[in-house]
Amino acid sequence: MIFEILHKHAMPDAVRDQEETLHRLAVAYKNINAPVGPLGLSSLKIATTGIRSTDARYAKVTESLQDLTEERDEIAGAMISMLEDAAFANKPVNEGRAERLIERAEDLLRRTK
């Protein structure tokens, strides 16, 4: 994370003041959005299981993965918007909203294990 390598005085106030929350938000974002992150790898396993199954099961797995992707996109979009607003526009993060996004990301990961 860029927060870890910047000197405190070089960070925008919004980042410096909420560094811990932003760090947790960035980690959750990476976990659900990185192609070889936990969600990406779980999705690959789920897809492989579907491919090796019956046509009906494959269709069901494909639909589930599409739903998962839509939910991930919604969460990740909100997260990156918050991170960019803090880093580039010096906007404070709504702590409650950030926590809810982190929880939703963690729930998504739990559901794919």
C-alpha cells in the first residue's frame, strides 16, 4: 500500500487522519479485486468445479459467479472511490460506510470458501 511508504508529512490530511481505516479498506479491496487474490482464486476453483460437472450444474455455477462478480464490482467500486477521494481529493472517509464495505468484502470471501 502506498500509505506504508509515504512519509506522514507527505500524506493528505484525510489519509493521515484515517490511515488505519484506509489501510484496512485497501487490503479488503485487494482481496476481492486482485485476479490472484483470495476471491479470484476461489472463483477459479468454483468455475473449475462447474466445468467438470453436468450442464445444469455448470449453468448454475456460471449464474452464481455472475452474481458474485456483480456484487464484487459494486463493493470494489465504492471502495476505490473512497480511497481515491481520500488520496487525491483530501476528502475524509465516512468510517461507518468504510466498515460496512470491509464487512461486505469479508462476507463475500467467506461465501466463496
